[in-house]
Amino acid sequence: MSALEPRVPQRTAPLPPPPGGGVMGPAYRTLSIGIISVVFLIAFEATAVGTAMPVAARELDGIGLYAFAFSAYFTTSLFGMVLSGQWADRQGPLKPLTVGIAAFASGLVVSGTAGAMWVFVLGRAVQGLGGGLVIVALYVVVSRAYEERLRPAIMAAFAASWVVPSIVGPLASGTVTEHLGWRWVFLGIPVLVVVPLVVALPAIRRTASGPVGGEPRAVDLRRIRLALMISVGAGLLQYAAQDLRWLSLLPGVVGAALLVPAVLGLLPRGTYLARRGLPSVVLLRGVAAGSFIAAESFVPLMLVTQRGLSPTMAGFSLALGGVTWAGGSWVQSQGRTAPYRQRLMVIGMVLVALAIAAAPAVLIESVPVWTLALAWAVGCLGMGLVIGSTSVLLLKLSAPQEVGANSAALQISDALANVVLLAAGGAAFAALGGGAVGAAHAVTAGGAGGASHPAAFAVVFLPMACVALVGAWVATRLEPAKGWAPGPRRAGLASREGLSRARGNPGAESPARRLRFGP
């Protein structure tokens, strides 16, 4: 047994399906179809709703609140992630997944029927809460219901679920918005909820419901408070960034004061020091997602303003990336590549860094535009290797009773890195004459060399490439320190905790929790 495959206490109920077969074998087929349909629903929403959002904001007279339609989703999803981790660890993933899907669909209905922009933003907030509940609960389902050998394959299936929505979603949404109206984009997606509810939930009830060990765990009120702090803090920081006045310094400072201690308390101790094992896995997820997504956000703008592409063609230049991302995830899911997982992740981060660094080459007129599409496909291949593997390693390095909390930490690292690095890239872009990113909507397709200065794009991509290279180094630190094994250690700590309680200290905090999350 390798250091990346620690022994962990076995849960007593409910039992997963019997071993044998793949994720689409008889024992897993219904469950796999159900949870993959949940991911497909989220993917289709993410790619379709963004296309209809500008039209919705314009018709609701809410252009001034446009950015809050995105930030509202983000801030409530952070709280939902932590709440789902607590809920799933305490009672199993069935309830948070059910409530999450219902909230996700309800938020879409609220936004789709909104008569004012503030109601639209409220719907997005409800939707974000549901999305945060769902994504963490899915990780707990995978941990409980699937044998360890099948987890890379189901993660690869999750990645593949994004391929069709990434290509079809914007086109379908644009067509519906143009012919039927933007409201039908929001009101049509909830219909897809029927499939996950009918297929996934009964299968989850049979294979992954109930608390670990058969007894509910106590609610960690401290983590709930930290979740509120991180949600409110992120919201205040985003408000300050969107309202660039001296008065905005106050909410920005308050937001940072809430956000920093909350992040330190919710992520595994040693995450920002890249300590070996779980902390480095969580850190790598943020570094990879943050650097890549921050860079990708500027690709369409660069193609439109510097090379004269239409917004549609600029978007299609990234379509191949969905296929190669799924391909990279498939590679990491193969049993014969499992012994080389850490090496594959290093290679993946190097590919991401090379793709980001190569992107500004299209600023040179003699360089064909198609080279960026090819480079980005290579970067997406690297992301497929890394993102799927971080999910697999997180489940390997987590004791069953902490899968929810650790999955929430992984998603928080991902989301916060996106926000921080995108904000930093936007600030650098503006400082070198790029102007507001939102101004891209005013640039015509023939505006090559127009509104934005080429150096403004270079100052975004090159630092992000350096961040990705840091991720390649972090990927060398994923294997825990020699002798690390949460199963035996946790058992010993649990014995001492039980002894402490027997001696009259029933309120003693679990030493295992202090080791993993700090005091």
C-alpha cells in the first residue's frame, strides 16, 4: 500500500454496491447516470445562463447591478459548500443534495420570473446556495458509493459531462433568447431537474445515505460561523471592487478582515505553506483553477479587440478545449496510469503554464489565430489531468467522516483562487491601459488593434503562467510525509479522546480535528 493510499476507518452503513464492473456496470449504472445528470445540469446552466444574462439585465433596467448577479451566486455558494460538508458528514449526502437541487431550480425560477433586477439577483443568490450544496454532496456520494478503483473513472465522467454543454449551451441559449426571450432560458433549465430527482436520489438512498458509523456527528458551529464570515467577506470585497470610490475602502477592509481568518480556519492547516499531503492537494486545486480561469477570461476579449474576431468566433476558439479537458480526465482515470498520478499532475501543470504563456503570441499579426485555439486545447488537456486527480487524491487522503469538510475546502480553494487571481489580472490589465473588461461589449468585430493595448494582455497572461509553474512545484508535494496514515493515527486519537471523556471531560474537542483544521 503506497503513502497515497492510507488506511481509513470503514463506515458501517450503508454498504456500497458489490465490487466488480465499471461505473456503468450493473451495480453502479443507475447511480452513475443519476449523478452524471446532476453535473450535466450544472454544466448546461453555467454555459447557457451567461449568454442570456446581458439581455436580462438590460430588459430589467439593471445594468448597474449586472456584476452582482454573478457575485451573489458566488458568495452564497461558498456558504453552501461549508454547510453541505457539515450536513453530509453528519447525516449523509442525500439531504443536502436534495435540498441543493431544489434550491438550484427554485433560484432559476425566481430569476426567470423577476420583474425587477434586485429580484433577479436574489434568485441568483438562492441558486448559488443550491449549487454549493450540490457540488460537495456529490463528492461525498463518490467517496461512499464507489470503490476506490472506480473514483478516477467517475470523475472523468463528470468532466465529460461538460463537453456537450460547453458547445451546445451558448448556441441553444442564444437561439432561445432571440426567438422566445431570455426568461425561457431560466425557466426551461429547471425541467432538467426531474431526471436527477427520479434517478439519482433513490440510488443514493440505497448506497450512500446515513451518517458514517451509523451515528450522527455533532454540528460544528465554529465552521458554520466561519462559513458566514467567508461568504459575507467575499461579498464585501466584490462590492468594493465593483464600486471604485474612496468610500469603498471601508467595505473592502471589513471584507478582508472577515475573509482571511475564515479561509485559514476552513482550509487544512499548512495549505498556504504547501505542506505535504492533503494541504498541497487543496492548494494545487486553487492554483490550477485560478491561474487557468483568470487567463481564459481574457482570451475572447483579446481575440475580439486585437485580432478582429466576432464574439461568436472568439468563443468557438475555446470549444476544442472541452474535448481535450475530458481527454485528460480520461487519461488520469485509467488504472495503468494510477501509479504515475503525481508525475501526470506535474506534466499537466507544465502544459497549463505553456498554454497560458503562448496565448499572447496572437498579439503578433503574423501569428495565425488558430494557434491560440491549439495552445488552449493543450492547456485544457493539462487541466483535465490535474483537476480530476486532485479530486481523486482528496478522497484518498480523507477519513470517511471528514470527506464533506475536506471536499468543501477543495471547492473553497478553487472558488477563492478564481476571484483573487481574476481581480489581480483585471487590475493589472486596467493599469496598462486595457480599460474595464466589460467594455469589450462595445468593441465591434472589426476593431482589431482598437480599444485595448497589447501590453495590457501580456501583463495578465505571463504572471498567470508563472502561477501555473508554481503549481507544477506544488504537484511534487502531494504525497504525504513518510509514515502518515490517518486510519491508525485517528484510531489512536479517538481512543485517547474516549479516555478523556471517561475521565470526566465529555466536551473535549477531537484532536484529529485540531490536527487537520487548527484550533
